Amino acid sequence: MNHWTPDDIPDQTGRTALITGGNSGIGLETARALARHGARVILAGRSQTKLDQAAEAVRAATPEARTDTLVLDLSDLSSVRDAATRIAETETVDLLFNNAGVMNLPERRTTHDGLEMTVGTNHLGHFAFDAQVWPAVRRSSAPRVVTVSAIAARWPMGRLDDLMSEKSYRAMGAYARSKRANIIYTLELARRTASSPVEALVVHPGSAMTGLQQHGNGALSRIVTPIAARLLMGSAEGAAWPSLYAATSPYVQSGQFIGPAGRDQTSGTPKPAKLPAGAGDPAEGRRLWTASEQLTGVSFDLEAGAAA
């Protein structure tokens, strides 16, 4: 399509979308748009209070919206397991959005399980969640998994040779590493599910002020970030377009990387984007998959939940 907006989303009645980080930013805008087109939305996040507020916001925009919430802390593998088990046992998930994330943590921190916080949340937490919620995804006749990466995945500092930042730590290096991992994971998932109904796509939202920037360094970021938000960044609503396009367009294919088509790919109608150099290497995909299973202690059984 030459120009796409959320008005082009097909009717989603009868489909269920589960969105990590659904209580704010891109996740909340994704939920609002899908609910407006008939989908049931499950908002996942760490705070029940914030999730309830987000669900109210979705229903305020679409009174007939069907919403549910799921407490999920991606930085705690026991929380990931509990949340995934709740969904895997009873639900059918047609659209799974790996959307939540953290960035710009000024010092190296670790998750509850001792993993570097940024990669541990943005990639490994989602890997473990996807693996354990997979039966609910495979119950769908036409499931899509959409993972939100970032332009930062193209930065040279995002190489995966020091995945846990054990040799050295740079805040934006860890973020770039996590976002590159999002892409490599999704492409490997697409390869491994090529003979199934599952479609796996990865997106970057361009540039938007979404709440991730709250972890900036000191006074300078508190001054510069609001200015940057006004002058350089788009809205969270616009930043949700690539996710929505990847999840609902009949023109996409599993394994594609989708981003805004505007100047510098910061905003605009979604379209296929160029992969970071080397991200499509199947060998790197296999290495990351194996490392992810080892670091999380979770084995990803892609046949789990598949129809007999």
C-alpha cells in the first residue's frame, strides 16, 4: 500500500491481542487502536493499578471494548512463568506483542535472576514469556508475533559478543544490544515456524516520546529530553503504526522488519525496512536462541499447543 493508517486495520472481532507494556506509550496506543477495530485486548505490565487505569482509558475511547489485565514483570522469571502459565492454560492469543522495554539505565543493574537488566528485560524476559505462553499462540488459526525493536539496533555498539555487559557497560550500548537481539530472535523464530501458521515480525517505531526516556542521566537529560520530545520526536500514537501494520496488514510476510517510511525512518506510513548488517545471519540466530534458553533456563518447544 502507498499510504497506510490505522483506519485501514481490518475488523479484528473475535481476535485477542496480548500486549506487554500495554499500560502506556506504544503499547497503550496499540491497544486503543485494536479495541477500536473489535479486538479483545489483554494489557500486561508490572503494576495492577496502572493496568486498571490503562484499561479504563481503552474503554473511555471505545466503550464496548473488551479488556483484561495481566501482571507481568519481565525482569523476574518467576513472574514471567506465572503470567505465561495463566494465559497458556486458558487463552487463545491471536496477536502477541513483545512491546515492553527499559532503556538508558545509568549503571549496570541485574534482574531478579542475575541477568543484565536491559537485555534481561527487553529480550530474555520476552523470550521466556513467549516460550511459556506458546500453547495459547498455537491455538490461534492465524497467529502473529510482533516484537518491537528500535533504530538503535543498527548501532555498532549493539553487537552481541558481550550479551550480559560483563566486560564493560554502557547504557545505550546495552539498549542497542537488546534491540538487536529483538531482531535476531524474531528472524530466528520466523525461520523455525516457517511450516506453521505462525507469522513473526519485528518493527521499529521510529522516534517518539513514550516513557522509555525516563531513565536519563541527571539534570541534562531532564532539560534536553522534553525539548527533544517537542522538536525531534513524534507521538506514541504514530509510533504504534508499525506494530499495528505488522499485526494486521494482509501485505506483510513472516520475517519482515517494518518501520516508518518518513524522512530518516523516524515517522510516517509503515513499510519494510533494511535490516542491521548481519542481523539476518541464521548462525547468529541459532547462537542467540541457544544462549537465551541457557540464560533463562526455559526450553522453547515450538510444537507446544499445536493442533493435532
